[in-house]
Amino acid sequence: IIPMESIQSGYRFISLRNEFNLPIGMASLFVKIDVKDYIPSEMADFANALVDPIAHLSKDDLMKRREDMLTTLVDQEDLIDPIVIKGLETFQNVQPKAGETPNKDPKPKEE
């Protein structure tokens, strides 16, 4: 008796034995064993979805999931600290506009 956990795929020699479990001379079988998981036909779609979940989703499901993620990101902007937002606005105001050269002198010129 061979436990199912110990059976592996591949080629094997199986020696033949009599009713007293003694080997019958040099008699043996050469077999090829393929171990596969049994999946009932009604569960095939579910098994395929586990193997490749993105391919299993419909385009509508993917678009809805994308919209949900974007909504979550937009909602999280409310959680940003107002000091950080003010700092970002100040940084954007300091940046030179297109075509302008940046002011390398940190002090304003006095006239």
C-alpha cells in the first residue's frame, strides 16, 4: 500500500508479489505515473479563475475596480495635512513659468 502523498510523477519499476507479499522472482512492471489534481467539470471555471484572476475578470469588472481605486485616492486627498498642501502651493508659486529663467539670487534686488 502506497500513501497518495508519496506518489510522484515519473517512470517506476513495480515488483510483482504473491498473496503472501513475497516477490515473484524477477517479475516487475515498468510504469509511467502521471499525478494530476482532479477538478470536477462544474468547478473548472473557478479553478481557472484561481490560476489567472485578471484574465477571468470581464472588462466591466476591471473598469469598475479602476474607478473604485481612483475614488479611494481622491477621497484620501482630504486626509492630507493642510500644512503640506500650503507648502506645495508655495513651491508651485516659486517655480519659474515656461520660458522664464530661474532667479539664482535668493535675495530680492534692492534699488
